[in-house]
Amino acid sequence: MPFDPRFVIDVIYTADNSAYLIMTVPTPPLPSGYALVGAIEADPQQAAGIVLADPRQQRVVSSMLSESNAFGLVAWNDAMKTALVAFRGTQTIWEWIDDLEAVPVDYLPVAGSGHVHMGFQLVYEHVRQSVRQLLTRGCGGAQRILVTGHSLGGAIAILSGFEIAKAIGVVPEVYTLAGPRTGAPDFAGNFDRLIPICYRVVNFMDVVPQVPLPPVYEHVGQEILVHGGFKPLDVTYAHHLTTYLVGLQKLLGTPSGG
């Protein structure tokens, strides 16, 4: 399936934006045709790996939890039999991009799948049961599953997409905006073989997709480079979700204000 910027703007970007909004807005706007199934909620009781992590490696999930217990949303399009899973990131990127936290560990949901970033997996452990319950409860008969996330949410989308393909049996389409490297080469290889449709939208000069560093970590899927803008004295500007919207609009030839 070729990359469709209009689809990404109308469905993926809208879902990623509402994955943040659901922290404070119970019924955020959704793509046309979709109804909210529920918020993806963190449950620290489910995070078995946290006992193995030192406090430094827990900073990723601590940053997420400090903002809200809602980590995203699941929505359902009954006419299209399509489920939509969207994960948010954090308000600040500096809490979690430190390479000192980039410890590779076994991907726990599916044995033998390779190694992933420990901090990212700790976040996913907090929400994986919530995602599965929402998909099972509100998306029965799904023929298509879309999984997406911005920033740290992009890493969680990759971890979730892999388990969804294995556990639910529907191979999802994964779209990330501004996502970091998530897994080691062994996991990345297994992911690419399992999930053929995975697009990583990367804005020029955004630092987050450049970490954690190779060769320990490797990107998955196909990169789509956009030029949404950057500011030399504000390194977070190129990472903003709205900046990604500008970049996607340029792929359509749409003015940034249109």
C-alpha cells in the first residue's frame, strides 16, 4: 500500500492529536466515521519488568504517568470494520531521550522476538492489557487495525503493533510520527517480516528519530521524510505534532494554513 498523505492527515494525525487531548477531554474529536471505544489507561500492577529496572530506567514511564494515567485511545469504525489505536507521547522530550536509559532487553509479550528498549517496554507493559481489552470489547470482527503514535507514542505503537499481529491475528498497519528507534536489529528484522505496512514520518532536523543510537538500535518500516520546519534555537520545534502536520500538508502541496 503506497503512502497516502491525505489519509495520514485525516486519520492518523487526527488520532495522534486526540491521543493527547484525551488526557483532559473525555470525548476528543476523532476521524470521520470513528467512535471512541475508550481511553488506553496505565496499570502499574501489570508492569512486571519494573522490578528489574533501576530508577534511571524508569524515567520514561514516570514522565508519562506524571502527566496522566491516559496514554492514548482506541476507536472503532463499524462501517469499515476498522480499529484505530493511538498512543500519546510526553510533553517534554528531554525526560527520556538520554542514551543512558537505552538498555536492550527481551521483548516480553512474544518470546524469541528480539530485544527492545527497556524504558519503552516498561511504558508498554503499563498499557498492553488495556489495549487488548479495548480491542476485544469494542472492536469485535475487526478486519483492519491501524496503530499509531507520536514521539514516545511511536515507540509504543511499534511494540503494540507486534503483539497485536501475534495475539489478535490481524496484522496491523503501523504509522508513527517523530518516533525513536525502538528495538535492536533482531527485533527490527522480526517486525519488518511480520508487519509489511509500517510508515515512519520524520521531520527534517527532528532529533528524536535519531535516538537511541545505532548499531544497538535499528528503525523499522519505511521512512517518509517531511519538511515541516525547524528553529535553530529551539530544538523541540521540529518535533512538535503541529510541525509534522505542516510537513504532511507540503506533500499535498497544501499551504500550512489551509
